[in-house]
Amino acid sequence: MSRQTQAIIHADAVLQNFRTLSSMAKHSQSMAVIKADAYGHGAINVARILQHVSPRFAVAIIEEAVALREAGITVPIVVLEGAHQAKECAMAAQYDCILVMHSYEQLQWMQKCEVSKRPHIWLKVDSGMHRLGFSTDDIEEVVAQNQSLLTNETTLVTHFASADNPDNDFTATQIAAFETKVASLSLPVSLANSPASVNWPQSQAQWNRLGLGVYGGQVSTQSIISSAVQLFPAMTLRSSVIALRDIAEGEGVGYGQTWRAQKPSKIATVGIGYADGYPRHCPNGTPVMIRGQRASLVGRVSMDMITIDVTHINNVTTGDTVELWGENISISEVASCAGTIDYELMTRVSSRVPRIVRYA
């Protein structure tokens, strides 16, 4: 390929991160969440990497599960948003999926589905995030009225609003609200995502759902906790220098000339832009790595290109590799510069950027 803009997917990092997080919950089972194309890393890629260590996978919607099945992935799959249409109930059984039920309408669809075509289900409980799920006050009645839908796979699941912040007591409030209402139901439960597994070990239960941490994202707002849990970046987004030019003091760079040289400068143009998923709103000074040194973004991000100041770096030439984030530049640092979060940067890497899976 001529254009050297690529997302390198580090298979060993994916494996190590999953094993690290799983080992923190020795009395639980953990599944990898590979929704949104595995947070931009390629769902089929990640499923193939983890299919022998993750006993289940989780996706958001049935279409994501079907794509995995068509690629030959046989691990059971939990569909976190459940059915969006009644016909998806039978589809879920056909493709060996577990549907998360979060509304009375979905339960009605399941009741009308032929018994032989019903999938296993989980039940979503709203413990305070107020996005999806049955209220904690109603879950006992929901379970009682839908006994015919329950199987040995049925699990009660909830989701946390602030699990990445160990100083926010709302997670403890959610755990208490959930446990108070489900204690008498004698069903398996699933509470913890990656941040909760690290920051709130009391939330580890029969099933943990590991997403961001598997990809090396920042799972805690406390640096002391983040540094204690060694996770490795699973993606290195990189491109290359496609042009170089020397500009005089006072000259502007890029659309709107939002950056002007304070001294004679050397500017490298790099073949990546917002059409590739690099954030348009990254400001001047956002770091990149070239020739083992940090350089700074200057000027506005264009659709297909960015410009960086390499005045301080010797021997830069066209073709040099530029790391946007990954092994040397933390995706969390770039996300902070862009005023967003790791999740958004990962999932916004566009389809025109090839994912290249590499083992160490």
C-alpha cells in the first residue's frame, strides 16, 4: 500500500490486558466487550485473538454478532442492547446469542417467540444510571412474571455511571441498590466493567465485562491506581511524513493560519487527517512522535493531513514514521488535548485506515 497511514493492533497487548484484568477477579468469569468493532480495533481481529481465553464476548447489537458468526467465531455472544425488533429474538437463538432484556416490550416479543426459537436472556437492572433497564423496585416482579423465559444462563446485569472515579461514591450507591433488590432472586449477576474491576473490586461477581481496559485505555482517574495496573496500548496509530518545508518567522500554517512561526521553522506534513479519525479539534501543541522525539501539531487538522513542527529534530525526511498515539504517545494524553476520552478516539479511527494485527 502506498499511503503509510495504519492502525497497528498489538495482539500480545490485547491478550495481556485481558489476562491482567481477569486475574484481578479470581472468583469470577470475565468476557471481552468487542462492540463498536472492538472499540475500533477490529472485532474479528480481537475475537480471533481472544477466542480461546474469553469464554464469551459482548457486543451492542445483533448485527455485530452476526458478523462475528459469519467470520467463524463460535464463542457465545451477549448482545447488550438486546432486540431492537421482534424478529431479532429468533435471530439471536439462530446465531447462539444471549439477549439482554431491558424493556417490557422486549419481554413481550420473547413471550410471542416460539419456544423452540427462544434465545437465552439476561435482564438489565437500572441501578441509577437511568439509561436502560428495569427499575430496582420492579425487578423482582419482572423475574416472577417471566419465569418461562428464564434459563440456567439468565443473569441480572447493571452498569455503572462513574466507575472510573474511585472518589465518586455513586458507584457504591449503585452497588448497594442493586444488591439489595437482587439478593433474594438467586440468579447470577454481572456488575463490573473494566474500571469497576480495577477501582471497585466489591463489584466483581459471576460475570465481569471487560472493554476499555482490554485495549489499554485509562481505567481510573487516580494515577496511583492506573500505574499499579499495568495495561498496554493495543493500538498504535501511525502515518508518515509526505512533505517538508522551511518557513520564515511570522509565516502561518494551515487553514485560517491559526499558528504562526515564532522563528524560522521546519514544518512536516503528515498523511493523516480527520477523515481518518484524527480529531479535528486537536489544538496546537498536541504531541506526536517522530524519530524518537516528541513534536507538536501546528495549524488546524485538515481532512487528509496534519502539519507538525520538527524544527528541533535533525534529519527528518519524507517517509519518516509518525506515531499519533500508541506505544510512545498515550491515547489518553491526545484525548485530553482534544477535550474528549480514549473511547471516542479509538472508535473514530475510520475504515480507510487499515488495521494491521501484529504479534510481538
